Amino acid sequence: MSDTDPELASKLQVDVPHAARMWNYWMGGKDNFQADRDAGDAVAGVYPEIAVMARQSRRFLIRAVRFLAAEAGVRQFVDVGTGLPTMENTHEVAQSVAPESRTVYVDNDPLALVHARALLTSSGAGGAVTYVDADYHDPERILAGARSVLDLREPTAVLFMGVLGYEPDLDVVRSIVDHMMGAVASGSFLVLWDGTDTSPAVVRGAEKLTESGGAPYILRSPEQLAECFAGLAPVEPGLVPITQWRPDDPGAGHIDAYGAVARKP
């Protein structure tokens, strides 16, 4: 990784594997340290598909945001737990369809904050991009920051891209999602995916992550993830492996991660 400024360096724990940096490593990025690479390699050693999952998760985000902007007419996006910029980002996809789209990125990682300040600039006429330094366990802080650029009385897409597995209690996960969706208007959308316990190899990968010093990631069943969409109307094809949600690459195959897009009535 390139040199960091002293203020950032003081906040980074370079010797502890970090989720956002490991994900960046699996996607072929450079914003990671040796501890992240070592833990990432340990997971990949028992679950080689993790790199495919990382890339396919971003492709799912791109397809979902493009659908929301182009077909559902959504112009406001809250990307919770955005991580480090890679491939096409939420605001880029949305503004490529509708330049006036507004995006709020949410994370509390210091490296993600630096990237947000440097890279996540609005490219669309009338559009806006901002960053809220917050943890998803504090939805009121997120909503307060979002209101600085969004009108939550208008349809808004709320995105949780593979981040809620770091919360061990499903009831807490549901509470977070319900709080966020309760604050946005009718006609808003939830976009959510997470890793699933749908193969022995991915379960072993999650175990290896913890053994390597990474934050434990809770793999849930598709049925458990479906609980996060209670009361919402799923967009076809519903909750499916992320490679099967309106795929642009039919040969991508199955992946141990399920996701969906659903509309608030």
C-alpha cells in the first residue's frame, strides 16, 4: 500500500486483518497491508471462491443500482458500510444513468474515509456525493447525515452490501434494517446481500478468517436473510445467489452469497 499521512497512520491497525482491506485484496486492489493479505490467503486456501465472491458482489451492486436508477426511477442512495472504492461505485453507476442522483456513503474505517474524501466526488450535474462517518449500529447518526443531502420523503435506496454478517445477532441485524427502512419513504428500496452457509467450504473459510485474526463473519441461511426483507415486496427474481440476480454473465455459476432487492410499499 502507498504511504499514508501521519494522522491516518495513527488510526490504522496495520498488524490486524481488517475486513474492508481484505475485501480489497481479494478484488485485486492495493489498499491493504501484509496482515490483510496473510489472512486473505488463509481464507482462500480453504475457500478459493472468495475472490470470485468479492468480484461478483460488486457486479451485483452494479446491476442493482443500475436497475434502481434506470427502471425504478430512484435518485437517492445510502450505501451503508461502503468499504474501499473498487470497480464501479454506487454513485458512478447511478449518475451514469441519471446525473442528478445523490449518494451517501457510510463507513467508520479511517482508510475508507480518506478515499471517500479524495475519490468520491460527484460527476453529475445536480448530483451529490457525501460521506457519513458512522457505524451501522447507529442508524440515527446515519440518517442525520443522510438528511444533509437527501430528502427522505422521496424514494431512497438503502444498501447493505455484505456487511451485516459482522453482527452476530440476527435480531440486531433486523432492527438495523427495520430502523433504516422505517425512515425512508414509500417506494424506497432495500438492497442487501450477505454470505451464506450453503457449502462446507465457505463455512471452513469463515472459520479460517477468525483463526487468522479477522473479525468473525456470521454465515446465515437464505431463510434467515429473508427475514431482513419482511414487509417488503421483492423485485424478481427475489432472494437468490447474487450471480443469479438479473445476471449479465449467465456463466458465473452459484456463489455462497444471497441477495435481493425489495420495495417498501
